[in-house]
Amino acid sequence: MLPVIFKPLSTPVLKWHAAAATLKTVVLTGFVAGRGVLAQDPGITPNATGIPGITQLASLVGGVDTAVLIMCVAAILLSIGAWTLGSHTHSSRIAGAGKAGVLIGLVGAVITGGVDPLVTWASNLGGSL
């Protein structure tokens, strides 16, 4: 028989109490290895000056975003051409591939354009926890 390494407790060990909302601190009371624990907001916020080269990195990511949008436009244009060619030559396979390509290009452009607002939303959501 294996020894019991972890035994669940029948009563909660930690109780959470909100304290001093303006200080954004949370006090943990209870016993953790026989002691009370204090957890505080470390005051860390995102900034653009913390790492050298961060502005160049942001510029590079913006350039990649633009390149991806240009590729989405090119994919849509090529897919419209395939759709048109397939329709005029009565090739349902080529026309179907063209339709799928247009849809994929549009979805790619929507996702690419929505990345920055989605990340901003998620960051704000995480910051409010």
C-alpha cells in the first residue's frame, strides 16, 4: 500500500478577507505551515520603457500585422479569380475552392484586424481581477 502524501482537510484552511480596497490588498488569514500570510498588490503595470527595444518590437509587430492583411487581400483577390474561372468553365471544384478561399481570406482579415482589440480587452479584464 502506498503512503498517503496528501490528505484533504475537512475544514477550509484559508479564509479570504478583502482589506483596504484603495490599497488593493488581500489579507489571507488562516494557517499555512502554522503562520498567517499577507498578499499585496506588487504595483506592477505594463510600460513601454521597461525593456530596451520595445518600441522597435511594437513597430515590427505592426509591420507583420500589415503584411498579413496584405496577404489576406491577395488571397481574396486570387480566390475571386478562381471562383470566376470555375464558374465560367463549369468546374464546380475550382469554383468551390474559390468560394472557400474568399471565406478563409475574409475570416483571416477579421481575426488579424481584431487581434489588438481582443488583447486589449483581455488585458483590461485581467487587470480588473
